[in-house]
Amino acid sequence: MNTPTTLVVIDLDRTLFDTARNFNDFMDMLKAVYGNELINKMKEVEATTQHFDRFAYLQAHHGLRYGQLVADFRSFVSRTYGENHSYLFPGATKLIAFLQQEPHTHLLIITTGSGQSQRFKLGLCPELAGLPHKIIGHNKGAALQAEFDAASAVSHDGRHFNDFVFIDDKADAIAPIQPAPNRLLIHLLREGAKYPELTERNDVHIVHSLEDVYVLLQKH
């Protein structure tokens, strides 16, 4: 059995997963199923709350359990789009399939946010089923670099790797990763990006689509 020699870490929100489209559909579902009053109350609280968790709020203030909301949303999506609707960006499935068949690559999906909200998104993507993932509550790049520093090597969960690839849509997630010859840092900056800031580092590759990422990794 070959031991993976490259750790590939890919961000979920706005990198693989179309977070904005999913959020808009979730709000449309709430309006259709529960009405405008609930949405207006939630928006009032969200406007004054840092790191707002809509699932926790809906359960605490409206008695709507996570499982019920997931079922309502899946039903809404099925009625609106039909079966097999995907919230992954174009090129995501192709990229994931390519990385999965690479024998010396370990793929990890990393994401920040509450456990419920991130599991909700992951659960909507059968293409990601079975892939290792990590949900954290702080800067992804800082968490990864801290793990590398502690091990004095590219590492994850006690495993060491020769090379490292990190793909994210936010410059401030990439910035904490220290430059090194064995590290490929990819900033996915789509047109109209929510976070358009740049790292201003010459070791960071800027691309504009997951197809660009696929082409870059093929050459790497």
C-alpha cells in the first residue's frame, strides 16, 4: 500500500460549495414553509449577532429542530430543481475525482463555522461523501500552520507528508501558511468574489475557477 506523500486541503465555502446560492435557497424555503414573519425576526437578530448560527437560532427561538429543517430544505430543493441538484461549483466533481485517483495524495476538506451549518452543506453534496473533512472555528491557514509547526513538517492527524497543496477563496486564510518549496498555495478568486482581497505574495497562485485549479494541479 502506497503512503500518501501529498496533503491536499480544499476549503468548502465559496471554493467548492456555492454558499451564496445555497443561502438564498434556504431563505426562500423558510419563506415558503414558515412565512415572512419568521425571516424578519431572524434577520433582526442576525444583524446584531457576530457568528450567527441560523440553525441554533431557529431551534432556540422557533422550536424548529435541525432534522426538520434539513428535511424541509431537501423537499424544497426537489420541488424547485428536481432530483440530483448540486450546490458544488462547476469543475468540483472533476477535480475531486482527479485527486481521489491520485495514489500518493491525501485529500482533506476543511471548513469554518458551526458543526450543524457545515454538516448541512456537506450533506447536500453526495460527491463529497466519505471524504475526510474538518470543521473548525477559527482561521484555517493558522490552524494548519500551527499543526505544521508542532510537527516540524507538513502533517495532519499525526501523519507526515512531503508536499502540501492548499486551495481557498480567502487571502486571509492563505496568509498564515509560511512559504516553502514543497507548498503550493492557490487563491481561487472568482469574478465578483465576496472576499476580493489579495495576499500580495508572489508564492500564491491566483486562479479564477476550479477548472484552473485542475489544470494547475495536473502540471504540478
